[in-house]
Amino acid sequence: MNKLIITAAICGAEVTREQTPYIPLTPREIADEAVASCAAGASIIHIHVRDEKGNPTQDVKVFKEVVHLIKERCPDLVLQVSTGGAVGMTADERLQSIDAGVEIATLDSGTTNFGDDIFVNDLPLMRHFASRMAEKHIMPEFECFELGHISNALRVVKEGLIGGHLHFDFVLGVPGGCPADVRNLIRMADSIPSDATWTVSGIGRHEFEMAAYGIAMGGNVRVGLEDNIYLSKGLLAKSNAELVEKVVRISKELGREIANPGETRKLLGING
Ligand code: KMH
Ligand code: ZN
């Protein structure tokens, strides 16, 4: 099996200080967590940013500041910005992040229920995002919250709007989205082209169970406080690095080595 690519999703858009005191919010805190996650074994950082009140923002100035602070200390890390932002943001607002100077951006591949809300990603929005990423030579990571989202992603590719190596993230366990069940993961992994790569993000208490399946199946893994704030039942993770370290331990027990950023670029066909 290839080495394991670990993505750290540092803060997301939804988690609050009321839920966990350990969620990083300022650019400096987010960068510190990214650097520590890298030292723990993450080779990709999934970036969201917050404004001075701690609310989600897609302001490219804040993204650029975080990117700068990370690159200062970890120039090799693979950085990925979110174009999902937070539910309710406009498409233009969400797309600002692709100007932050990174190699990968998420391309959310279909509308989904998101708790009480609806996270809108219709095909016209996907086509627009794909074209803008292609113009800027940014690789998309197709975020699939449902099986049908894979079809949407492949449709945008077939339409010629974006090409190159295809990489998917199966986000399982969002309330209202596809449940985090290994049978769903197998079905999704079987539904992408054989030369594509995938990672799995298990949401909430499913994070490590899905990580273990992802490792065993030859996929890759995303963990982080965006997806889950607990290290184990009832025990808050004190940092993203703790979550990454746990995945590294599971992976090594299962005999799979961890990819460094250079190896990750090769596996994903990124030129750097
Ligand atoms: N915050 C979610 C509504 C992404 O980063 O592209 C969207 C999200 C997906 O987190
Ligand atoms: Zn995200």
C-alpha cells in the first residue's frame, strides 16, 4: 500500500469556544496548530479562517496571513483552503480563498443537509468553482457528503472544466448527510476512477473508526477539530496534533507508513 496521507482540518467554521476551549481562532493560533500537526505527521492542512470575533470568514486577507505564518515555519506543507466556508455564504464570498496562494482547494460536490441547514452546492456553482480553480492551476479536492456527489464531481470533469489527478474526500457522518458506516465508505471508494485517490473524514464520534477503515482500505485520512473535538469518549482533544498522533499510532500498528509532504505531492500528482 502507498504511504498514508494525513490531512489536519484545524478549526472549520462551526466549532465554538463554548464547545471546546482548544479550538484555534486567530491566524497565529491556526498557524501554530498547523505547524504542530505537521510535526505530528500531517502533510496537508485544510484551512478555514475566522474574523476577530471568532466567526467564520472567507476574507482572503486572513487566509493569506495564515498561509504566510504557516509557510514561514513549514514551507513544505501542502496547504488546502476551504471554498465551502460556512452555510449561507455566497459563492463569491466562498471563492475568495483561492487567491491565498495554495495548491489545493475543496470543491464541495453537491447540496446536502447540514444539521438544521442546507449547504448549497448546485452544479452551476460547482462548474463556476471548477473553472476558477483550473484557471489558477489549483487542484480540487472533491468533498462528497453523499454517494451522488461523486457523480456530480465526475460530471464536471467530463465536461472538461477541470482535469488532472482526481482526489476525493468522503465526508461521512454529517447530520443529514451520508452516515459514517463502512459499507457506505466501500461503496464510495468503489465509485471513483481506479487511478483516483481518496481520503475519509469521519465526523464526530466516527472520526477514528472511519480513519481505521481508511487506513486498512488503502485510502487516506482527515482528522482535526473541524470534524471532531474528542480524543476518546468524553475526553476533549487538547490540540489537532493529538488527533493526528492518534491516527499515526493506528496506522503504524496496521503497518502503514506516513507520507511526508513531498511524498504526498507525488501521490496526488501535484508539482509543488
Ligand atoms: N463548513 C461547511 C459548511 C469545505 O471546507 O469545503 C463546509 C465545509 C466544507 O467545511
Ligand atoms: Zn472544511
